[in-house]
Amino acid sequence: MLAPWTRDGRVRAEVVDVAPEVAGTIVDIPVHDNQLIHKGDVLFVIDPVRFRIAQAQARAAVAAARDDRALKLSDAQRRQGLAGVVSEAEQDRFRSTASVANAQLDAATAALDLANLNLERSIIRAPVNGYVTNLRLRVGDYATVGQPRVAVIDTDSFWVSGYFEETKLARIHEGDPARMKLMGYAAPLTGHVETIARGINDRNSAPNAYGLQDVNPVFTWVRLGQRIPVRIGIDTVPPGVVLAAGMTCTVSVGDEAARPQGVVGRVLARLESRI
């Protein structure tokens, strides 16, 4: 029995849209389009001058708040030792003033932490290993908070989506071996079935203006099987094969796909390689 197979396979990968967490003018871009990068590499740098000034201001505020707290604590302690001379109300007032000074120091310290963090985040680094793709960034561009500026294809996330007819799903199981033949390469990839999708879009389920299902009245006599996505994890990639998200391939699944091919299998494989 021939293994379940489909010509409708696609190489896929996760794409990370890198967006800055601080705004400013871009002053350096040490990467170029389609460059291989590693996690932690610098992608681009936002002008740090404003963030360094904010950091210096925050440090000065912490120093002032620390001195003010020391003075307020000293005043409160002196009045605490003058029981009978200083009224209880005045002692409470100075204790409250010291508590406020302590809180102000905490706030100034938090502001300094934020200034340090903003300065650190003016250097945008790669969150994953991958390839920079479709780089349109230039020195002098203005970076806005939360707006993606660099796309990175995660090289550790490649997989294959095979779209199998529903009539073939009974012979496909999670963990089954799989073989993927890319259109541009002769050597096949090997892998295994990771998951099977549990749903696809039903065009008849869309409601109309009254909330009722809009069922297509036309039903053809030739009924085509729906194609269900099957996620294939890639185990081995032959030397010299360059994977790119969006590539097409033929996918076969099951024990038959991993066994030596007979005459019919070799004929089909040759036909498959020429499609």
C-alpha cells in the first residue's frame, strides 16, 4: 500500500517582528538584509543621548532624596528623644515626614531603574537565532514604540505543513515518519508527524445579517475531499539544502515512506521529482 502523500506541502517558519520599547532616531544598523544573526546580536541602535540625560537626572534625584531622608530621619529621632518636652503630635508629624521622605527615595530609585532600563533598551538585540529578512530600515529613520522595524526568521523553528485530503487521514498518526521532497532539490528531507489540525474554515458557517447560517445552495456532484493541515517536524536536512519559508514540497507519511521503495514506489518517486 502506498503511503499517504500530497503535493501540497509548504515549508514554514516562525517570524519574529522586532519592535523597539523606546522611541527615537536610529543612529546605527550593524546588520544587513538576509544576514544570519544569533540571539543577542545588535540589530539597530536608537540615539541614546536623551536616555543618558534622563539617567543623570534620575541619579541626581536619588542623591537628593537620600540626603533629604537622612535629614528627616535625624529630625524625627531627635524629637523622639525629647519626650515630655516635645508634644506627641509634633513627634507624630516628624515621624510622618520621615516616612514620606523614605517613600520619595523609593520613587526616585524606581525612576533611576526605569532610566537605566530605557538606556539599555535603546540598543535593540535579536531575540532568537535567525535571518534578517526584508530589511528596509535606514539610519535616520524614527523608531516608534511597539512598531515592528525588523523581521527575523527563526532558524530553530522550521517545519512543514502538509495539506492532506481527508480521505487519507485515517492512515496518518502523530509520530509517523515522513519524507519531504522539495521542488528545488533532489535529496529528500526526513521528519515525523507532530500534530494534525482539528479544524479548518467552513464557508457555510458564516452568519448573514440576521445571524442565520448562509448555506450555499449549489452542491456539485463531484465532491472533493477537504484538505487538512498536518504539521511535520523536520528531523534531518541533507547537506546543501537551503530552507526558506514558503518553499513547496511533496510530503509522504507512514512506515511505507521510510522503507526502501519497490518498483512502483521508484516510478512514483521519479514522477514526483519531475512534477
